[in-house]
Amino acid sequence: VPFHPHPLTLIKGAAPPLLSTEAEKARLVTCYGADELIQLDFTQEMMQDSPAVFVRNLLTRYIPARHLVVGFNFHFGAAGAGTAEVLTRLAQAYGVKVSVVQAVSGEYGVISSSNIRKHLAAGDLIAVNQMLGYWYEMSGLVCQGNQLGRTLGFPTANFLPPAGKALPPCGVYAVRICHRGQTYDGVANFGYRPSIQGGEVDPLVEAHLFEAEPALYGEHIQVFFGHFLRGEQKFGGLPELTNQITADGAAAQSFLATVPADAHLPKCLGCDTLV
């Protein structure tokens, strides 16, 4: 039961970068076995509700629930006055049970969106993907580029990342690309293409598929980021750029050969719903 927009959009004027878009979250929820995702509209009125009013509206107007599950740090109501303990007490009046999930820690600390964003910003995809349980994803509609990659022998599928999405550092990554149920190994550059005259105003995902060249213009693709290879850099000319692209491709293939074919997918029910 997510809120839309993100509550901090109204409370503080801006939301943190999101790890999942609404569409990605919906697919993941389905993948993990939920029957339905119910999105609550977060409004100024809801923001001002006391904890008691929020719970009353939640259980009598929005969701006829019998059992609620929340995280240990869940807050609700005006000024975030409601806690998981308060919810447990208030819900009892409606005959509704509440389960509180405690913090889960792993090799990289507490598994939380803020911790995942921190490692993502540092380019630590190993930590990010371990905490997520699947490879970090960016997706979009493939747009027409300047065809330079095709000229160099490395055609790419280019798209702008979704608005509001948390972004990894600019650089080159070993990736898996999914399109219409098919999965391809590849290498992707994310950034502003400083070696190309004029560069880019907004960061762009450029994905090169190994041993495949499907027609992708105007198509929606998903790029799953498996490993950070190097930071984005500017090259002195096309020969130097071509040599580096070749080396990047080899490095990406070496990494991808070490991981299972489904390593990018969550280990859950219905994983094929993600592609």
C-alpha cells in the first residue's frame, strides 16, 4: 500500500530519488506474490490528519483490512506523530491485528532505501544488488541517436532514465538488457558522452547488446546494472574511444560469464513478470 506522491513531496517539497518507479514497484509486488497493490493518494488533508483520524479513514474508507504489516520505523499522521506502536493500539479498536517488521541487516549494514542509495551513488553495485535482491534497473523508450556507435561497430539502444529515479555514477557497466521477454548480455554507458562533440544535456543510458541487434527504436527496454567497470572519461579521438569500447565489452563479458543467467532477477514467484 504505497502513497502517491511520495509523502516528502508535500511535507518537504521534494522526494528522495526513488529506487523503483511506480511501474517497477508494481511488477516487484506481483513478483513477490501479492494479489493487489493499492495506491493511496497522499493529500494535504491526509497530511494534517491526526493518527486516530488516519487509522479510522484507512480502515473504514480506504482498506477493509484484517491484518496490517508495517516496518519498525513507520510513521503516519500529522507531524509523523503516529508510530508502529500507536498503529497497533489504534487498530485494535477495529479488530485489526498489526505485525511490525524489525530492521534487517546484512553485510553492508541495515537494508534500507537510504543505505542502498548511498552505495548506488558510490557505484558499489555489488552492495546495491545484494541488498535489493536483484540488479538495479533503469528502463525507458529507445530513442534515435547520432548513430556514432553503429559507425564504430557498436550499435547502442539509447534512452533517458525515468524522472525522479536514483542514478548511479556516470560510467560504464556490465548489464543485462530485457526486451519483449528476451534477455541479452551487454555493456552500457551512463552519462553525458563527453567524447562526443556537444555532449548531452541530460544523462543518457546507451546499451550495446552482445551478439544481437533487434529492432529497438521506439521500444521499451529494461537495463539491469550488474557491475561498475569504470568512470566516464573523455577520449582524444575516435581510435582511442574505439579501443576503450572494445576493452569495456571484453570486461563486461568476463563479468557476465561468472554469474547465472537469471542473476539479475529477484528470487521469488513469477520472476518472468519483470521482463
